[in-house]
Amino acid sequence: MAGWMMSQVGSATVALGKLAAPHIEKGATQALASLTSQSSNEASNQLAKAGEIASGTAAAVSNMYKGLENSSKILAKNMADNTVKIVSHKYGTDVAELTGAAFATVGNSYSAFQNAGELGPKGSVNEPENSAIGDDQAQGDKKVNVDLDEEQIRWMRL
């Protein structure tokens, strides 16, 4: 439910941005032109460059967040594996198997919780097929797709 609600808030924010962006750009261009004694064209170009910088920053922050999220998954998996090894040495293989199953259950529950938030109307359409991190990716065997598509970049530039 929270994922769906956030999706709706995001949609409303995008709609508001589409409506307000042309007016804000026009006013900002006029203000910049009068404050810096530049022509309207020069001020517009500077605002366009500032928009590109802002969209690049947003993309970088998004990539950084996804990288941190993936790193936390790798760290959690390695901690679970090492804990199972320690339990195996100290208490035997039966208890180690039980510990491994418990960690797997916690990991699967967390993944189910995360994926449930993406089941909203837009979540299943916008996410790439390989957005879920499998065991092979958690161990670093594959690269994770963090590229933005053209529509996302266009929305950042508005």
C-alpha cells in the first residue's frame, strides 16, 4: 500500500512539475537576465546548463543509492555465509544448516517486502526485468543495470 501511495504522490508531483515548469523557466530567465544584465537568450542558455547539471546530479545520486543498496545486499549475504561457517565449526552441520535456512528466510522475506512495494500500477511497468538482485549478482558475478532511460532523463530536465 505504501508503494502504491508513493507512486501516486510521484505521479502528482510530475503532473505539477509539467504544469509549472514553463512558467518557472520564463520567470527565472527574466530574473536572471535583469540581475546579470544579460540578454534573454544568454540567460536561457545558462538556465539550460544549470538544468543539465541538476539532472546529472540527480542521476549520480540515484546511481550512488543503487550502488549502496547493492553493496548492503552483498554485505548481508557475506555476513550470513560467514555466520553459518562459524556456527558449523562451533555447533555442527545440523545447526549450521538451520542457521543458513533462517538467514535465507529473512533474506527472502526482505526481498518479498521490497518487491511488494513495486506492485503498484506503475511499479511493474517502469522497472527493468533485471532489477531484482539474485545470488549470482550479490556475489558480484554480474553487473547491475542502473542506466536511466530517455524519459527519466527528460523528466529531470524539466
